[in-house]
Amino acid sequence: VPHMKIDDLRVSIEGKEIVKGLNLEIKGGEIHAIMGPNGTGKSTLASALMGHPLYEVTGGSVDLNGEDVLEMEVDERAQAGMFLAMQYPAEISGVTNADFLRSAINSRREEGQEISLMKFIRELDAKMDVLEIPSAMAHRYLNEGFSGGEKKRNEILQMMMIKPNIAILDEIDSGLDIDALKVVAKGVNEMRNEEFGCLIITHYQRLLNYIEPDFVHIMMDGKIVMSGGKELAQRLEAEGYDWVKQDLGMTV
Ligand code: ADP
Ligand code: MG
Ligand code: MG
């Protein structure tokens, strides 16, 4: 069962500390949600976990199954089973969606154990059906000209095909209408199993009506300041963030 432990993580951008001592533990079978106001460092956390070079880790540790994630290169993190669905997925010209997926899958396999083309196509078809993605999108260049909603569905398609052990979904719900939101949630819910731990980063609790989190964490000013169950998300939706600050004795 995968197990990720983030301990007192500190991340700076251009010398400014954004993540200020964050602790979080995610195990296989668990879905965690991080909620928090804009600009609180949620995307910075996600990028730093995946090893984005712009984000400088200045303290703390990240352990995945006994291995030091912070010592790994970006591709090694993916090979170790980590996956990030980005808030703003990049467009990659000249690489089709299908080619990208096949090489991503194969990069996590031993030489000689590559997925067969037949099996790949069958699986891709099945997952695209679940996500209601038109089959022509397999052969388009990655994210090029995709609408906002198509990009988000495509991030989930990648996750379903790559089958990571730990997935981080950064604002996968932003810009989605209710139907697209349900489809995205269906994809995530299909992934639920002991070999899969998930961190959902979101600004709104809407998505959590469709993906029931086991744990909800509130992030403010670079730290997790409160953790609870799904009722925490409902209270945030109803009352906003001010009560959290008051409870914690922060100045509003
Ligand atoms: P959230 O995802 O919670 O909305 P972010 O992690 O995107 O927050 O941003 C946290 C803070 O870091 C903000 O003040 C933002 O302006 C700053 N920041 C994020 N990315 C960059 C960047 N690439 N360059 C400079 N500042 C950044
Ligand atoms: Mg933001
Ligand atoms: Mg963000």
C-alpha cells in the first residue's frame, strides 16, 4: 500500500517563502482534500511535490514508500508512482495524446514489459468512454486547442491510464460545468482502491459532493491549519473561511 509522508515542508519562490511548514500523510485507499483561499500556496505545494525547478524546497522532507522524494528528478517521481493533474495543463505540439500516454505508461515498466498496442488501445477506448471523451481526441496533439473542460478530462484520462500510486489533482474542478464535474468525479471514483491515494486540491466544496473525501484539510498562509472529515468542507461552503481564522485566533 502506497504511503506518502510530508513533514514540515517549506517551499520558496524567488526567495519568498510560500509553503511554511506543511505536514500531511496520505496512504493508499485514502482520498484527501485540501481546501483554502486563493494564493495560500496550494499549487506551489503540488508543483514542489512533483519537482518543478522554479520551486525551491528550503526545509522538511517528503517520503514515499521509504524513499526520499526530494532527492528524485521529476521523471523519477513519476516512475515512483506520483502523478500531478495540473491546474493549467500545458499544450505540447507534435505529440499526440495517445503517443504521450503510451510512453508515460511504458516509462513505468521494465524493458520488455511494455504494454501491447492492442491492450493499450482497448484500455484507452474503455477509459475514454467512461470520461465521455470523443475518440478523435486520442490522435490530437496533447492539449492543443482543447477547451478548458477537455483539458481537465484529459488529465483524468492520463491518471486512469498511468495508474499512479499517489495522484495530486490541482483544481481539476475549476471551469467545469456540473455534467463535466460528474464525469471527472466518476473517473476518480473508479480509481479508488488500496493501491491509490489521492490529494484533491480545490477552492470549492462542489466537487466533494461527487467524490467523497476521507479527510479534509484547510490550508491557509502556507500551512494546514485544520483537518477533519467531509463535514469540514460543508461548513466552509456554508460559512466561508472567516470562522477558521477566528477559531485559530488569527486576525481576520
Ligand atoms: P493557490 O494555488 O493556493 O491559489 P499559489 O501556490 O498559486 O496559491 O500561489 C501562492 C503564492 O505564491 C501567491 O502569492 C502567488 O502569487 C505566488 N506565486 C505562485 N507561483 C508563482 C510564480 N511562478 N512566481 C512568483 N510567485 C508565484
Ligand atoms: Mg489559485
Ligand atoms: Mg492554485
